[in-house]
Amino acid sequence: MMTVEEPPLWCASKRTFDSGWSTGKIYWTTLSDRERRKVVPVVWSMVQITYAKLGLIVNRPQELYEYDNWELFDDDGTWVAFVLSKTTPFGLKLGLAGSDGAVP
């Protein structure tokens, strides 16, 4: 069942839904420029976990700012997945996507 709630003050947008397998609220969040600075260490850690076996395509956290659209998945207060994309004249182009590596 999908429910929509007001986003917290620090969050640009938030889509909340009941997953059926989690006891807490989980949602995708779109982050603004300012909000990205707060979560770069967490996203960088997930990038390293996700791309460790595939090969990193970015060498340092600062390179993540190449992507202007950040979506993070929050599972009851913990960031567990990310999608980074960039805006092009034709729409959004996927850049990086991954998770913290945990299995539900």
C-alpha cells in the first residue's frame, strides 16, 4: 500500500510506502545539493561496496558530484541504496546505482 507523507525539512522530496516486509517506514528520497554534502560518506561507502568486484568508475568521493540527481533509499532511518544520475538534454542518464550490500 503506497502512502504519501510530507518530507522532513532537510529533505527535498520523499516517497514513503509500506513494504510489507519491514516493520518501519521505507522510502526513496531525492536530495538537493546541500543535502548531498551530508551523505557523501555514506554514499561513497555504498559505491565502494557495490563496485568493489566490478571495478570502481570513480576514484574519490568528490567525483560523485558529477551526478546532479541523487536518490537514496531509507529503510527505517538507515540509507541502504542509491541511484545517481545526471541531467542531459534528453532526460536523466543513469550513472551509478547500488546498495549497502545487506540482504533483507
